[in-house]
Amino acid sequence: MTDDRLSGHPAAAPAGIAFAASPSSLGKVLVARRSDGVCAILLGESDERLVRELGAIFPDAPREKRQEALRPELAAAVALAEKPWTGFQPPLAIGGTPFQMRVWAALRDIPAGATISYAEIARRIGAPSALRAVAGACAANILAIAIPCHRVLRSDGTLSGYRWGLERKRMLIDREKRATAT
């Protein structure tokens, strides 16, 4: 039996990964937390599919549904889906290769409502010929919206791949542009 009285406190996470899911206007949102912070924010069509994706990302980590304990983080993730320009306050547990970490840091520097090309990200991190690697780092991002890879476009300004679908990417960009235009 799970004790959720410590709701929202990092110590409330079991050894391994706690997760919870909720609907949003972008579909389902799943938040996963380890003791050091939120380690995944996933978007999808169903809880079952997102739980399978979480298992594929962290195959060796025990996972436990903790809906009540993750209420604050889940509310923050749903709020971020609705208003992606507001930022995500709970601590993130960002893990990746050194190259991915550089790309993700550059993504977090893109202001809400702005877009940038993969080529510009590559230039900003000092790897101007690494366009495919930048795109790969964006595709490997498991912290949807909190690391805003939806703000990256092709050099010609058109939409390109997004781990959670081009329609979601378009919706996020449109929401940010409308919010920051006022």
C-alpha cells in the first residue's frame, strides 16, 4: 500500500520512479519523478501507451503509480501544456549525454513565442555541422514542453519532427505566439 501523505515532497517518491497522468488539451500528460526531481513529462493519447513509453525509457527502474503524491507536479505539467510560456517550477532531473545537455540548455534559452532553426541551435552550441545530432537530441528529449524542443523549426521555417506529433508542436507554437503577442 502506498502512503501519499507526503504529497509533493521529493522524499515521497519511492525508490525508482513515481508517475501520474492526467488529461489536457494536448491529450494525456504523464509526469514521472525520481527522488532528485521530475525525470519525464510525456504526451500521448492514452495512459496505457504513456506508461509503456515510460517503461521503455527506464526499463530497469521500478515504477509506481502515485497519482496523489504527484498532484503538484502533474498540475504544473498540465498548466504548462495549456500555457507553455509560463515555465515549469518543480525541479527537473535532466539526464543525457554532454552533447544532449548542451542542446537542451540552448533550447531552454529560447524565449516563449520565438522559434529557432536546428542550424542556429548547432551554431549556438559551437557545433555548426551537427544538425542531425541536434535533431537527435531534440528527439531524445523526454521532458516535453519543459525543455521546449517544440520551438525548433527547419531552416526554411517549416515544422519538422516532434516526438509527440506535429499537431501538438503546432498547437504549442501557436499558443506561445498568441500569448506573447499581447
